Amino acid sequence: MKAQEGFPLRRLKWLLRSLESGRREVSDTDTFEGGVLSIGGEHIGWRGEWFLSNARYVSREFFESMGSGIIREGDVLLVKDGATIGKVAVVTRYVVTEAAVNEHVFLLRFNDRQNQKFHFYSLQSSYVQQQIGCEIRGAAQPGLNSEFQGSVLFPEPSRDVQDKIANYLDREIARIDNLIAEKERMLELMEERRAALISRVVTHGLDLDVPMKPCDQEWLDEIPMHWEIRRIKFLAESMDQGSSPVAANMPAELDELGVLKLSAVSKGRFKREENKALRASDGDDEKFSLRKGDVLITRGNTPDLVADVACVPEDEPNLLIPDLIYRLRVRADQVLPEYLTYFLVTTESRVQIRRDARGSSGTMVKVSQGHVLDWQMTLPPLSEQKELVTYLRKVEIRFNAVTSEVSASVSLLTEHRASLITATVTGQIPLEEMAG
């Protein structure tokens, strides 16, 4: 059998020396002194990147007792369960010198007749990824089991051809990834500018000559003379959270009921498409549906993302809040929901959020309703709030126009990257075109 008109195919299990997974140490800590790096799905990116700033560890004693999952240079890692099945990375001496995978990652060790870098790229190809998707089992916790290696077919050209392709893709993918990284950095800088502008506007207003007064807060030194500092509980009409209904792993149609994902709430922006269709309704959905002006606050997430916020721009009777998102409704005669949303994305607000976030590990924390209601915010007169919100909306339109253009460029480069990998590893690009 051949991949289209290209290379011969073999089942993955005949290309491997071993397929392994590891374990995590059961403990109240993941920062063992002198410990060994423990690699999970969160440490691997969709383009094979490594994200080790949030490193987790197992103790030296536990590592030395592990019978499998200990990483060697050249191993290929594949995320095997959860929401990011299919992410892949290759281990080089420049990434880690000593580490093990946890139970959410497969370690693929190819035999000596194979070029592991070629198969690292093969795993990223749409040809192999589509097969992996067909091997996922389970609904509540979808994942791959070790039997997938007997079903998934990999292209297997001769070793010298594998070497040529791996070298060619190393050059070309590095060039594309550098371009993507530059544009992603542009997006980061633009987001930083947006955040700085919002912070300035909701803490000092638009009039740079207005008299100021001290406010004696850990998160802010001064505010305009005619502004106040108020706790959110004195501005709130109601606050609640949703439930955890059984939902499909796909978005709802416009006429279907859907429950929001945490990703629907992002840095002041509401992303209605980030939802999951409900499999069944308990008839009590109306009380969890959204209406214009609802302020949504995530109650659980990583320390950097917990208490992320968005304001619902239109009535959404078919979208429901889940249990991990608070819905805050404010007193319309006191504060604009859009103004509160802008305030809660500021660095000044994050000081209060970081102070109150609680969790048993450093990776997932929560804030309570009591915490949210006790947070303080700047409060200009209502008429000035309207002026500030109007100004920030106009700024957002300009920012969104530029970021959309850059994001579209990133998408095109990402598509080109994926197409190039698939075409190359399946033999659709002549070898003579790879010289360089």
C-alpha cells in the first residue's frame, strides 16, 4: 500500500522499538527540590514547540522507580488524551536532559532503521492526524490506547529518503515558524498596547489635566478628584453561576441550546462560537441563559486566566452559563456593564484577583463569589462612564482591524506549514526539489 501515489505504508507498530507512557507522582506538591521534569500535554504545542515555563516535577526517588516513560534524546512524544490529543514534539539535547512523560503522553521510540525526525513530521501530517482522530475512544475522557499503533499507517520511504526529507523540512519549517513567531509577537505587542490604554482610561480618564486625589489602594495611587472607589457588591444586582450539563464536543447550531466553554470569555471579549451543544435539556435552562449586559467572569482556571471577563453584547437565549463561569448583573443606575468589564481586564484589577485566587496546586485556582463582590473598582459618574466606553469601543475597532489582518496572515502561514509537511512526507514533492 502507498500514501496516494507516494511512499509505501507500514503500520506504526512495525516502525517502533517501544511505545510507552508514564505516571505522575501522587503528592500535594509538584515542585520537588532536586526533582525531575515531568512532561504533560500542557508542555507541548501544536507546532511541536516546548512550553516549560510551567514545569512540573516528580521526586528523584519516584523517577528512578519508573519502569517506563523515561525520555531519551530522539524520542517522539504524542499527547494521548484530553482536549489536545495529537500534539507532538521531538526530544533534543537542547530541550531536556532528564525527564519523564506523565500518563497523558505517549513516548514513541523508533527503531534504528527509522529517522525519528521524519516520523515526527509524519505525525503532524493531516494524513496521520486524520487516522489518529479515528482511533480516539471514550466520550467523557476521550483518548488513545496503545492499540492505535496497530491501526495507524505511516509512510515509510527508504532511510536515505527519510533523512533528506527530515533535513528539508527542518529548514523550511524553521523558516515558516520564524515568520509565524514574528507575527505572533506583533499580536502580543498590540494586546499589551490595548491593555495599557484600557488601564489608563479606566483609572485616570481622558482628561489629562483633571485634578487628582490619592486613593490609598495597593493597586492604585490616585484617581480623578470627582471619581470614587466602590466595591462591586454595592453595584451588583445579582450574581450566580450555571451547572454542568452533558454536552457534545461540538458547537451548537443557532437554533440549538449550547453551554459556554471557558474560552468564550477572553480578555474582555465575548466569543459566542466557543460553546458546546447540549445533549439533553432538563427544562430549567432559561434561568441560565444570557442577556445583553451580563458580565461573565471565569471562576476557575490557571492563575493568569482565572477571573477573565467578558460582557454579553446581545441577548443569547440559547446560550447557557456553565458552573465555571459567574454571571454578574449590575445596577444600571450605578455602573455600565461594559465599563466594569473594561476595569476587570486591567493590571490594577489583577492585583486583587491574584490576592484572592485559591487552589491546591499552582496550575488551577478559583475565586469565590464573595471574592468578586468584595473587589474594588474605580467609578466615574455614569455620564463619564458612557464617554469612556464609547472611546474604548472606537479604539477596539481600530485594534481589531489590524489584529485581524495579522491573524489572517498567521492562519495562512499555518495552513501552508501543514500542507507542506503532508505533501513532503507522503511523497508528493520530488526529491530533487528539496536540495538546498
